[in-house]
Amino acid sequence: MKKKKFSFMALLLALVLVVSACSGSTGTDKKDDDNAAQEEKGPKVLNLNNTSEPGSLHPALAQGTHESWILEHSFEGLTSKDEKGNIIPGVAEKWEPSEDGLTWTFTLKDDAKWSNGDPVTAHDFEYAWKYALAPETAAYYAYQLYYLAGGEEYNSGKGSADDVGVKATDDTTLVVTLVNPTPYFLDLTSFYTYYPVNKAVQEANPDWAKSADNYVSNGAFVMTEWKNKESIKLEKNENYYDADKVKLDEVNLVMIDDDTTAYQMYQTGELDLLYPITPDVQGTLVGSDNPEFEIAPDLSVYYYNLNSDVKPFSNAKVRKALSMSIDRQSLVDNVSQGGQTPAFGVIPAGINDVSGDFNANSGTLFEENVEEAKKLLAEGLAEEGMSSLPEFSILFNTNDAHKAIAEAIQAMWKENLAVDVTLENVEFQVKLDREKAGDYQISRAGWVGDYVDPMTFLDLWVTDGPYNDARYSNPEYDALIDAAKKEMDPAKRSEQMHKAEEVLINDMPIIPIYFYTKPFLTKEYVSGIYTPINSYPQFKYADVKK
């Protein structure tokens, strides 16, 4: 009996081995089969809508989200952010601040490379930051590098590049010296103005960033095609140090400034991710159980610039009257329809204060009051020697949502203040250029925080600030911002920033309208999208499985 039992078990084991061999059940074999199946299906491609033609895709010259969305995926700074918004190593492997917080030493990864195979070195970072600060570059975002010792002096023509506080001591070591200890400096190093530029490429061809033919970047993707006002193609950067985790082979971004058309393309499967979404569609999706729809938080404010160089918008009472006669709750409920919240200040929720949230601690800094608005308008016009507000226009970039909001505010001002307003829509880059030239009366604006701190909003409106399109100037405001940038005591710094926001709102050079949310649609076959609070949906580690 014992011998028969052994023979049966041996036969059973042999059968199991045969079946296993035929089915190819090892982990390695299964992975090979999956890869082969994917190759048969073709490359993994993600299709998006970028809404507007970029003005520049050079890190030093970019200035809007229509550019940063591409740069965030084609470049990488010393640090990066994970799906929860935490600062994590980027090109830098580690960093060490000095005890006084003035000197930071970054050690770069040994395997960081440019898309053309060149190593990414500390010299590339030093070169890029000084290039952005160089007066002849005329970079609007140069002020974000004023935290570096000697940065502002060099940019204003009062100092030299040699005195700027950034120095590559060897290929992998970057030493940064700050003017003052800066609590959010690490966050800044993940922002696109702080990205590196391939020094050899820039010196050989200053126009490398103007076309895909010469484009060289160091991020997860590299631009391989740029069809003017039509589309941009990104392809996986095989030289990226983390390329094994990048699943997409290709990303196509089409330039469609009509949200309705973009939504139709999403419905037909021409787009896999849609952001932004037209307001009427948002209205039907909010509160629904659509698995493709998500509303993420957003560190941004929607507002109107009032050109202080143009009468009567030079008068604070006129500006306040226009602001106080807008019904913001009606706008977010019936027009924008994306879960936004009315703005009665300029700092959105999501930034920590010494106690609680900065926005919550600010409270309501002004109120809507039509009767008071009428009184202020009459007083302000009289002070300017005018009996009525002349017809003026609202300038906005072509977009269904911006148009709908402008039309609603146009109607409110007509009904509440008996003023006539015309609407003017232009391409986004044209709007930006006209704001810089002061060629407008009132313009639509929005600001996404460059870093997670109130200062990313508050320093917009200092006198002669590069993004102070309202041309606002108040010495008290300037002094508070300057003091807050130098103050290391959290309680004192918070007090200075809250006071600055109060001064700004009392002068009302801009009209806060609402705080954004980030409603977007993603096809169910797309995974791995994440949404840091101050960035568009990130597709760096996304996957497509159709």
C-alpha cells in the first residue's frame, strides 16, 4: 500500500509541472506577456487640452499656466512635489541649510541627465538662475529670485552676476546664499523659474526653446513637436532618472480655447483628461456620482484688475463701488458652478497660519452693499470732476467661463449702478501683453500660488511689481510686505501679512471675485493623475489602459 501511494503522488506532481510549464506561470513570463500585449496595442498616449498657445517654453520667460503645465512635466527643479503636495527630492538628492537659514547646500543626483544625454550639473542651475536675473533677459518672474543675495541688485543693473548668491562648487554641489531666511524657500525651488537650463545648449543656440527641433529638457517628458496654435507633443524622456516609473509614451496637448468644443472632444474620446470644464457642464456634474468627475482644491483667486492709471479707476471710492455691487454668491452658484467660494480677500484657503487657516483668520474684509456702492460711486466721481461713469470695457481672454462671468457682472453693474460696460475678448497671450502695456480699463485675472504661502499673492501688488497690472502703489503696503519678507517670528510675520491684506482691500486696486476650485474630468481608463493644491492636474506618473 505504501508503494502505491508514492506512485500516485509522483504522477500528480508531474502533471502539475507539465500544466505549469504550458501556462508560463512565472512572474517574469507574465511580465513579458503583458509587455508584449502592450506593444501590440501601441504606445500609451494621453490627450489633453492646453487652451492657449504658450508665449514661451523657456523656464526663465514663461509666465502663465498655459506654459507652466508643459514645463512642470518637461523640466524638474532641485525639489519636486508628491501627490499630496509635500516637498520631495527632485534633481537634488539632499540639501542642508545653515543654522541661520541663510545658506543652503544642495547635492545633486549623479544620474540626472538632460534629454540629449548630457549630465544635469550644478553649473546648469547657477547658469539658469543668473540668466533669469540678467537685465537683458527681461524675465517677468526675475523677482522670484530676489531671495538670492545680490539677485535684485543684478536684475536692476546695480550689481553683477558674480555677486548673486548661487554658486556651483563642483558638478553636483550647489551653494545658495539668501538675503534673509525664507521659510518657503524649498517650495520655491520646485517652481519653474528655478528650473535648470542646459548651459551648453543655451550658449550654442539662444533660440533652442522656440521649437521642438532644438528643445532640451530634464524632466519626465521632452517636447518633440510644436505646431503653432494647434498642438504640442511630449514624449517620454528615456534619459530621465526616474523613467522606469513613467508609463506614458506620449502626451498630446491641443490648443482649443473654446471650452464647449473641448468638452465635445472629451465626449467623443479625442481627449482623455479635460481641464477646465465649461460652467454649464460643471453645473450638471456637481453633486453627481459620475466617476470621471473630480473637484480638487486650488490655491488660486479669480479677480478683476482696475487700471489705476485711468480715470476714474484711479479713485478708491469708484473701485470700491464696483466691487461692492457684485453678488458673488450668485456668480458661483449660477455662473461658474464649480464649487467655488466668494472671495472677500485675496488669500485662498489652504495656507497654514500661526493658528488655523490664513483665509479663515482673515475673515470677511469687505461687504457687498448696493446702496453704499451708489453713495461711494457718486462721491468718487465728484472728486474726479465727473457726473457719471463713462462707458468702459472688461478685457478677458477667450473662454466660455470668463465670458459668462463678465456678462453677469456687466448686468449687475448696469442694474445696480446704471453704468454701461462693453466686453472684449482676446487670446490669452494678447491679454497678458495688453495688461503689461496698460492698454485696458478693467481686465480679468487669476493667480495660482507659485508656492504655498500668503506672500505668493501679497507681493503681487507692491509698487512697480512685474505682475502689478493694476499699477497700484501704497507706501504702507510696500513697507508691510518688505517687513514680512524679513520677519522670522511667525506671529509677527502673520500679523504683518494680515495687515497688508487689509490695506490692499481697503484701497481695492483689484476686485476679488471668487476662489477657484479644480473641477476636471478623466476617462476611467486613465489612472495616476494627482492634483497638488497649486498646480494643474499632474500626469507625470499617469497610465492609460484602454
